[in-house]
Amino acid sequence: MPVRRASALLAVVLAVALTVAANQTPTPDVVVAMPNKEGSLKFGVLGDFGMGDQRQYQMAEQIVKTWQAFKFPLMITVGDNLYGSERPQDFRSKFEDPYKALLDGGVVVQASLGNHDAREQKDYKPFHMNGQLYYSFKAPAQNVRFFALESTYPVPEQIVWFEKELKNSNEDWKIVFFHHPLYSSAGRHGSDTSLRQKLEPLLVQYNVSVVFNGHDHVYERIKPQQGITYFVCGSGGQFAGGDLDPKSPITAKGYDKDNAFLIAEIIGDDLTFNTVSKTGQIVDSGVIKRRGAK
Amino acid sequence: MGIPRSSIAVAVTVLLFATGCERDNPQKDAPVTSKNSPQLVERQATIGSPDRSVVEEFNRRVNQYVLLQQQAGSSLKKLSTKATPEEIDANQRALLALVAKARADIKQGDIFVPDMQTFIRGLVRRVLSGPDGGKMKSSLMDENPMGVKIAVNDRYPDTIPLSTMPPDILAALPKLPDELEYRFVGNRLILLDTKAHLIVDFVSDTFDI
């Protein structure tokens, strides 16, 4: 019967189509949160996110899902927290609304500023900058100190301050975050070599283990440079598909196919990290040993 | 053996005329005198640092501005550490209005006086012509659009990202009080009041695009 044949054919086509679709749609990984142990320091890293658009909100949903499985109490931002206008309502639509669950859940956001951020953000309470463009703070767990820099305006006083803070820091882990990447294989901006000249000697000298940056709208983990691991986490809302140089010799792992953010956990001398895409795929993971660890 | 002064005068005049002809509309938004013409300025400023008196005069004018800003803003309620974005925004706009009113008669070049403009143009060009100048310039021009209209006492354009300042340029410029920052808008170096979001003054054509 022609009708039966047509139905059978349709069923076969449908089955094939579903199979193909199932293979093409990324199956979200269950975010198995690393060790996810009591007493560890858990934190998230987010950059270049404050667009107020659908992409940012979708990424934010994934961040919330991840947080539900891996309750990080701290999130650092590597700048470009708000794009475009910064009217009061923008703070809501580009920050407070998308991350409401995190903020309501007590996640403390410690921000650094990017080139799209107005200076007034330093006074915006939920960013916990206490009116300072650059600052440092001791992490709520483990022996860790974070240093937030303001890389669009690296005045000599800031460099002097940074060296003093590093010198006075007794913490095992020194983690630095700011907007402009000292190393990046992205085509849009790439490595900021003049900033690198000023900062890298200090990072090396004072045993900084990890540096988080943004600015380029991709994810990239750089092969350790003089012992330091650099991350570009600039696709928290913005996205520059295909912007990474696939032949870059400095890339340890890159991801420029979708938005991503990073979660990390420190226990003793180990920092474990997962980089999670907008669809929940773990696109990079690993363990970094603290510099100077025995 | 000295070169006759008249020959130098002729040469400078010819140079000014010749280079002036290269531009259709030199420094459209900045009054330029023969004294601070960028073409001549470039030659003068590469000679070295500015006189101490130039920097002192600049600092004096900057401090005068800060005093004016503080006085103008004294009537405003001090922002608490718990200020909301609404309060921060309202405070900033109110401060801008008060400062702009208090210095309504100010002109471009009143803080960056001609000698200071000369120094700045020379400095920027010198840094950008160094070995890393190309990279520095691209970093500086990154998301830094040309052709944006700016004026003294205007609010810094909301949709324009802040330019990234090369550390070498910042290190060579006179230190500013906390209320102020140097930034580039296109190839213009502006003095930005970060509390009022106000363009205090600017120098045009600090480098060639």
C-alpha cells in the first residue's frame, strides 16, 4: 500500500533525523565537581559578560546550574562587567538579574574592571571593590590571596602597590586577575606585551601561580610561561567564534566555539579546574600545582 | 659657523606652509596657533622633557580644577559605601552639572596650555615610535574610535569604551590626583574627571593614525 510505504519511509527518515540530531546536539555533561570537598576554596571566573542579551542569560543559566552542583562561594570577574550604557537599570539587566540565583545564594563577587567598565563600578557594592580600582583580598578558605589589578590604567603607583602587596603576602597561593591578557592567541586583541613587560617580572619573582584575564572573547589556557599558568576567560557573555589561532605555540587548550566560564577548587597545593561551556560541556579541565610547592 | 636667523625663519615658514597643506582640515576641534602646531611641536618636543615650569604650571591648573570640583560638589550628599547604582549615577550627573556651571567660561587648552600640549604630543609620538610602538598603538586604538565629537565640560560618551593607556606614557606624564585620569579618545588625549564623568580638557592630534 502506498500509504503504508510512505509512513514507513517517513518513520525511517524521522528516526535517522533524530539520530543525527542527537549526535549533533552536545549532551551536557553532568558537572561532576572536581573533588568538591569540605574546606576547599571553590571559586568561579567570569569575564566579558555584561551584555544584557540572550547569550549572556543562557550562559548565566549554565553558571547557576553548575553552582547548584558545585557551591562556590566566590566569583571573580576579569572585567567588562557591563557593556554599553551603565544606567541604574543596566546594573540590573546586565548583572543582578542574570546572576540573581548566585547573589541570592550568597556568592561574593569580587570584580576587576575592563576597558568597557566605568570607574564608578568600584563603588557598586555587589562588586566588593570598596572604592578601589585595584586591591587584594584573602580568600575565605585555604591559604590563598587574590590580587585584582586595573589594567587599562597601569599607573606607576599601581605597579609599586602591587609589588608591595606581593612582597607582604605570606599566603601559599597568589592568584592575580585583571582584564588585559599578557598572553593570548586570539586574533582580535592578542597578548598585551607592554603590560607584560611591567607585570611579568613581578609575577615570576613573587611566585604567582595563576593569572586570570579576559578581553579576548574566547577561552584559552596558556602553556605555563616561566612557571605561571595564564587563562583567558573572556567569553562569559561576549563571544568571538573562531578567533583563536589554531597554530599558536602557546596554547595548551583553547575553546572558541561557544561561551564558557571556569570553576576552580584549591586544596593544599593543587588547583583543580573545569571550564564549562554554555551548553554544559566541560571543554577543559586539569590540575595546576602551586608554584614553590614541594 | 652660524646659520643666519633669516634663513631659519624662511625654512620654518616653508615647513609650516608645506606641512599645513597636507591636511584638509587640521585639528578641526582644537584651536591651533603657530606655537602649538603639531608639525612644529613634534620637532620641538623630541628634544627632551618639558621645563619644570611647564609641569608646575600644569599641576597648578590641575589642582585648581580639583579644588573647583570639590567646592562645586560640596553641596551634594556624600555617597555612602552602600550607595545604589541610582544614587551613584545621580550623584555623578549632579556633580557634572555643578562643575560645568562653575567653569562655564573655560576653553579647550586652559589646562593643557600650549607648552604642555607640545610636551604631550612629543611624548606620545616618541613612545609610539619606539621598538614596541606599533603594538602599543594597536593596543591604544583597540576599540578606541576616531571621529567621536568631544568638548570640554561634556560628559564622557557613555558608549565609548575607555582606551587602554600604555604604561610608558602614563609613567612619563605628570601624576594626577585621584579625581582625574588621562585617556585617549581617538588620537586626542583627554583629561577625564572620573567622579563627574566630565571631559576637563584635551589635546588634539597627539599621534598620526
